[in-house]
Amino acid sequence: MAHNKRFEKVAIVGVTGHLGKHFVEELLKTGKHTITAVTRTDSKLDLPSAVKVARVKYDDDGESLVSALRGQQFLVITLSVLAPPDTHSIIVKAAAKAGVPYIMPNVYGGDIQNKSLCEEDLYSAGANQRCTEIESLGVSYIAMACGFWYEWSLALGEPWFGFDIKNKTVTFFDDGKTIINVSTWKQCGRALAALLSLPETGADPAISQWRNKPLYFASFRLSQRDMLDSLHRVTGSTDKDWEITYEPTSQRYKNGLSDLQKGIRTGFAKALYSRGFYPNGDGDIESSRGLVNGSIGLPKEDLDEATKRAVEMVESEWSPFAQ
């Protein structure tokens, strides 16, 4: 019956990115979807043979994008931070013209329904605008509200989660015990696959339950103290091996804004993350919103395994900004 239809045709922009490759991997595992990678004409891709490729241009008034997206039932957008600012808008307008009914926008992280975060964290206001534009075009969106990416944020350095793993230093925000939710890239991939394995309507749960809403899920609910304890278990260190300092989140947030005004780009991360760790509970979406982990069948993850991946990223001198 039509009301029980499932979304089989899924298009993804950014299939080889940090998140996109996990989306592809987990969707393929279900065996329920035909995946189309939407990519620039000059992109070099190494993809599983089961993934179709649609090459497009972004300077042809959207014609090639519309052609690539026609017939798709769900579009997932993941964009590099280096992508031109108008890229997202170009894609969603083409998707609307092509008749794509649902879009997962390039919105991954915090609670976009939290008004104070939207006003203060430097990210959520723009994320909300991307969702609003999709809705204004007559298309439905589902935003992924998963908290900060765990391995990414732990490995990148002090401006993010406060950790410099290589040099064994950490800045605890306030007392280091504020609880927030975070997610691994693997869990994000599983969440998308689980969502798109549901019927659109006519069941509980169904995709339409999150129409024009965030999908709240997470891997872990933890504090910086919990992260450091996990690092100890993974690396064999103790507090005595680390230099631990403390900084009020309110002051760190102000410092981040000041750094950004001075042209110091890491000021953005410092302000964004410190705001997420405010002790008012804004970063704890599990308590404020509730998570869908159980209803869509997401597994419980091992914190130390995720921490180990972050440590390995640091040891390999990984940097997303060098790519």
C-alpha cells in the first residue's frame, strides 16, 4: 500500500567525506537501498560497485543536479567546511525542482530547536536557516541532532573538547563534570540506515514522525572527566601524567569570540564547544529531548573503542584541514 512505502532510492552528496562514507557503508549493509553518489564532474571516487555515480556541475543553473536527483526519494547532504557558502542552497533548490520529497540537510550536531543555542553558539542559527529554506521550497527535512562528533572533537585539539592528546594536556571547562551527548561517525551512519529502513508512514516508528524535525540520538552521555578516564584506560596513563587546568565556560566562550574577531579561526571551535558545555544542560539532549536510540534499534557502543580511534587519529597525525 502507498502509505507503507519505503524509501529505496537514496542520493548522497559527499559520499567520501568523514560522515558520508559511513552513510554509504551502513546503507549498503541493509540491502534495501539504491544509492547514488552525487559528485562533481572532476571528482575522483573509489566506491563500492553497488553505488551509482551521478556527476554534476554547480555552474549550469542546476540543470545537471536536477537531472541527477529526479526520481530520488531521499537526499542526504554532507558538505566540507570549505564548500562555497551557496552550495547547500543550490543543491536543495535543485532537489525541490526534481521532486525529491525528503532531504537530510548539512546539519549535524546540536539542538537546533534550542533558541538560546541558535542565538549564541555560532552554528545553530545557520543550521536552522538551511532547514527553513528546505521547508519553504515545499520539501520535508530531517535534521540529525547527534551532539558533537566524538572522535573528531577529541582528536582535533584543545579548542574543541579541551584535550591535547599528544602533549597530554586538558583544559576542563568549569569543573570538567558537565554532561553532554556525543556521537561517533559509525553511529551516525547506523542512525541514517535505521531511519531509512522504516516505512514513510503507517507504522510506529515511521519516517514521517521526524518530518521537519530533528532526529535526536547519541552514542554517549558523558563529561570531560569521563573522556579523560577513558583515555587513561586506553593509553595506560593517570592524572599524574597529564597537565590539567580549568577554565570557566562563560569566559572561554568570550575568549573564543574574541579570537574569532582577531582572525584566529580556532576561536569558532572554542566558542561553539564551550557554549555546548554550559552547565545549564543545553548539551544534554538525552535529558532535554529524549533519544530515539531504542525505537530505531541503535546499538550501545563501547566508549573506550571510540576513544582508541581518536588516539589512533592523533598518532597518525590526522588533520581534516590538511586534506
